[in-house]
Amino acid sequence: MKKIKQEKGAATLFVIIAMLFFSMYLGAMYILTANTEHAQAEEIEVIKKTYEQGVNNIDDVYETLVSRGTSN
């Protein structure tokens, strides 16, 4: 009977640790997704500003973006 009580405590500890790791995993995935979306929004804003500068040819837009990317 003594072993059963010890095993219940071990199972509880295992469940708590598993829940902690699962919560950390979900938090990390959320942060990764949020950062990716933020980076994409910044890139879209740069493309939009470049296009709004009066550049009418898509090749000129590409060259401007490439030159900005290499200078950063």
C-alpha cells in the first residue's frame, strides 16, 4: 500500500512537468509566429514605401530593395 501512495505523487509530478513543458512549447510557438508576422509586415511596408516613391517599373523596385537589403 505504501508504494501506491508514492507512485501517485510521482504521477502528479510527471503531469505537472509535462504541462509545464507543453505550456512553454505553446508560448514559444506563439512568439515565433508573432515575430514572423511582424517581420513580414515590416517588409511589406518597405516595399510599399519604395513603390510609392514614384517608381513605375517593377525592375527598379527590385533593384532598390536589393540595394537596401545589402546595405543593412
